[in-house]
Amino acid sequence: MSGAEDIDRRRWFALCSREDLPATHIFETDLLGQELAVWRGPGGIVNVWVNRCPHRGIRLTVGAIMGAELRCAYHGYRYTNGSGACSAVPAQPGRAAPRSLCVKSYPVLEAGGLIWTRLADPEPAAGPPLDGTGDFTPLYGLAVKSRPAEVAIHLAGYRFRPSAALAAPETADESCSTVQIDAYGFQSVARKGRLTSEVYLFLQPVDAQTTNIHGVLCEVPDGQRLEAALRHHAQLFGRLRDACERGVRDRAP
Ligand code: FES
């Protein structure tokens, strides 16, 4: 896997968490070098669109969500939640919008509290390893200036503590094991006595030099435990990013 061009564009990739899509917000991200605009419309529909207006190419992420439509910031063309079809051209009031004008959109899945997409057909037999109904807590995602294969080496050594044990000092009876489930996914289980926590970690190849890490805790701690768990994993992600980027710098000619 030497770069984004080698990666199977048909597979499902995590892009962001459901918390990244509050009402009226257009989330911007890249997948395999493709700029994307991600937003949630009425009915809970999540749109993953090419981040370019089909009229003159302005980024849709600088537009605005108006009810069930996204309005481009330049000439105000509106594109419909779900289909991406142009629904209105302000300069031509009373006339039907041209049918040919439609934002390119990609398939969407919500699973494990994350938003997933794929850039090419046919749909692979294997979907995300999490379903859409369990108790999941998305962790804070993080960008790493490194390629997925390099980040994966560091994620294979991911070690964390059970959420319910974070308030107490670490003890010798704690353990954690991480297994790679595919080229872009890991499952990690931490134990302390009868306390257990499980996380899934996923890689988003942003471009040839950048990888986003997404994480999901397979439980919903309440109150301070939730804050502690989010902080714990954010610290571990930060250390992992620093180690990974340090390795890239050290190998640079
Ligand atoms: S560039 Fe978007 S409406 Fe013209």
C-alpha cells in the first residue's frame, strides 16, 4: 500500500462520527484525495457529496443548509437532501431547475455511531464490522500526517484501560489486547478483573500523506466516566500520532 492510488475504493471507510453532523453544519473531509461535503438533512438522511457545486465548482461546504436543501454560496443554486438534484436557480425564478444539474453523491451507512461511505461500485460483500443499533460512543477522531500502513503499525500496539477503571490507579492485573481485523480496522479489548471495555479503531485514508483515526467505544459510560473515557482515548490517540509522525520525520531523507 504505497499510496491512495493503491487502495480499493469500493470498500466502506469511516468518515466522521454522528456528532460531527449537528443540524445545519456541513462537515468537510477528504477520502482518497476526494473532497467531500457531509451533512444531515431532514429525516435523518446523511448526504456524502462531492464537495463541488456542479454549476461552477465552488465548494459546497461554504454554502448553507436551508431546510431540505443545501444552497451554494456563489449563485445560490439549491440541491436536494437525499438525491443531490438541483431544485432551484435563483436567477431564473419560476423556471424548473435543469434536470442535468445534480451533485455527485456516494452511498452512506451509519454504523457504530460513525458515518461510512465508499467511492466506487460494486458494493463489497463485507460491510463495517459494527451495526447501527448497539450502544456505542464515538471517540474524538484525529488526523495523522502519515500513510495508513504506518499508522496501522502503531495501532496494532494500542493499549488502553477499561472505562470503569479509569478513576483508580493502574494495577498490574490490567491487560489489553489489540487485533487487526482488516487493513483499516482494529479491535481492542481491555480488562481489569471483571471490568472489560472494547473499542474499534478505523483508518480513513485522507490522501497519500494523511490518515484519520476514528474510534468507537462499545459502551455508553455515564457522566464523569464518559468524559474520562473520551479524554483517555484522546490522550492515547495524541501519543500515537506523535510517535507515528516522529517516525516519518526520522525516516525522511
Ligand atoms: S457555483 Fe454554485 S451556484 Fe454557481
